[in-house]
Amino acid sequence: LKGDPEKAATEFQRACELDPAMSEAHFELGKLLLHLSAQTIGSQARDLEVLDRGLASMQKACELDPENDFFWFWLARGHFQKDKDQTAAPIEMLKKAIALNAESGPAWKLLGRIQIQAGDMQAASETLKRATELMPKDGSSRFHLGTTLEVLGKTEEARAAYEESIRLNPSNARTYESLLKVCAKLGDAEGEARANAGLEAWGEYQRKLNYRRTKVNKHPDDPQWVRRLGQSYFEVGKWEESIEWFMKAIHIDPKDGLAHLLCGVARRNSEDYENALNHLKEAEFLAPDNLDPRLELLRLFALTKYDKSLAEKLAEVE
């Protein structure tokens, strides 16, 4: 949580040594190693030695707790990250996860993505429809569903899926490209124009995001660039991603008031009210002449019905 994953990995490894039967320790170590296997931020390139160690830890977790659907989901995800052409094993792992928990939207979504990779578009389409039912606010599931519908010749349905994906997540340039293509097939000139305008707007966002990723890769200990990368996700409502980078910035510079402020707002939007309160109070302490932390605290108190705190803060702000 403090943004020190290497130290966390050491502690998880020590936990596994102290209690080799602790499935959660093996799982958390494996999940963290998968994260650390990414060679650069935003890249698909992986350090296979680190990735294999992560997969071994996750496999051990599954052996120790074979009824845990979340463990099977992450093991499948890791294998898919390692080799997207080897689809049989992760598909079986995901089927185990779904058998254990049929309401796991992420498992259905990943299964659909792997079925697309395997070329089974009909099965993928049905799988991804289930994922969208379980995760009604997930734009990515609708994008992948649109891909299957387009290949199956259901162009009108594909257009609807892409449009809904953009409504839920307007920051994915690939969705605009796909929508542009199906609108052209349908002769929908107005839809083409809207998709093209969106593509241009989010192309600029992607360039800014990539620029900030490059800066963080070059200067991983610079709290301002780390915080700015978090702001890129914050601007489009990707709260969990933004929180991850704000926490890393705070770990580097605990007195970064703006990082605390933005992290507090992101946590409030993620309904993590207790931690939101802590960050916003810290932002207020670090910048006593700045009105923004107090205004965000007002919003938090109003949202959580802290009437006494709301009245006191409102008087102070006025």
C-alpha cells in the first residue's frame, strides 16, 4: 500500500517460509511477482523468470486452497500474460473458478478474452454477455463483446456494444477505432463522425499518458511524475489505478499535499470513506491555506451523513 513492492515481496516470502501452509501468503507473493514481472510501466514485455516464480507461488496457493475461485482466476490470468497462444490451460483454470463461483464477473470476462484468442467467437460471445450482466459498469467487457459480435456478422449489435463501452469507459482508443469501422459498414456517417471526433480526443489523452509513463520509467523516484501519472488515471475516473500511483507518490514524499488530496477524492469515489477521510485531513494539514481539501471534506461529510462534522466544517469554510 505504501508503494514499496520489493520490500513487500520480501515480507511475503518470509511469511511463506514461516508458515508454508498459508495459502494467502503464497497467493499474495505470486500476485505481486506478476506485477513486478512487467519490465516497464505500460509495457506487455515480461521478465519471465520473475513471472514463473509468481506462477509457482500461485499454483502452490491453489493446491493449498483448491476451493478458492479467486486464486484460480489469478493463476489463469498469469498464464495468459505469459503466453497468449497457450489457451487450453487457462481456460480450464477459469472453468474451475466459475464452477466455484458462478458470479465472478472478472473470471467470465477473462474466459471470454481467452476464447477470442482461441478463435471460438461463438463461445466467447456467450461468455462475455454473462460478464456484462455481472459487471454492468465495466466498459472493457462490452468492447470485447463487440469484437465477437462484429466477427459473427452482428454489426448492429456490435455498434451498440461499442457505444455502451465508450459511455462507460471513454478512454480506450481501440473502441473508437472499432466503432468507426462498424459505422462505416452500416453507412452511418453521423456515427462515423462522432467516433472519429472521440478517437482524436482520446488519442491526445493516450499520448499524454504514454509521455507520463515514460517519465516515470526514467525517474521512478520522482514524486511529481509518479503523482502526474496517477492524475492521468484520475482524470478519466479510473480510481483504483490512480490510487496505486498516488500511494507510490506519497511513499516517496509523504508531504505531497496534492497527492493526498487527489488520493482522498479517488478513495471517496471508490467508497473507501475511512481512508478518504485520512488523506483529506492530511491534505488539509499540509496546506492550511488551501480551500480545496476543506471543500472535498465537506463533500465527504455530506455523502456519509456526518452531520456534526459537516456543520463544523461548513462554518469553518464559510
